[in-house]
Amino acid sequence: MIEEKRLEQIKGISHIEKTIHTNKDSFHVSRMPPKKLEIFRKLASEDFCNDYGMTISFLLDYYFIYTDLLERVNSIEKRILKIESKDEEKPKGKKMLNGKRIGGKE
């Protein structure tokens, strides 16, 4: 009786293992534009031997690099705008000892 229960448990475990193995080999994509799905499949086929998992990993790596670079570009743009606005605020010309400016904004 105990051995029968163990055999049933073992059969259940092997069934789960088969299901997990089958699910590892499948990939389901829904709600993706057909043209982008075609591009994705072409990338996976040409560069990753149809390994969709590695293709997604590759795309995520480049997504993180892209977002990091975008943040840096935005930061640099803000600094440039700040510097340019300071240059515009500075009066040009020379200041005389009595406080008047010659040759620039007053």
C-alpha cells in the first residue's frame, strides 16, 4: 500500500517534469503587431538560432543601455541650457569705475 502511494507520487512528479520541460520549449506572444513579431523572429533566427529567450535577454540589455544613455543625454542637455541661459543673463561690455557699462546691455 505504501509502495503504491510512492509510485503514484513518482508518476505525478514525472508528469510535472514533462509539463515543465514542454513549457520550456514553447513561447507565446500575443498582442504584438505582426510586422514587429516578424522582425523579432528574424532577429532570433539570424543571431540567436531561434532562441527567443536569449533574443529577449539581448533586447533587454540594449533597452537598459538605451535608457541609461537617454538619461545622460537629458542631463547634458539641461546643463547646456543652464549654461546658455547664464551667458544670456550676463551683461556684455565693460564696467566703468562709476558702475556704468560701455558697449553692452544695460
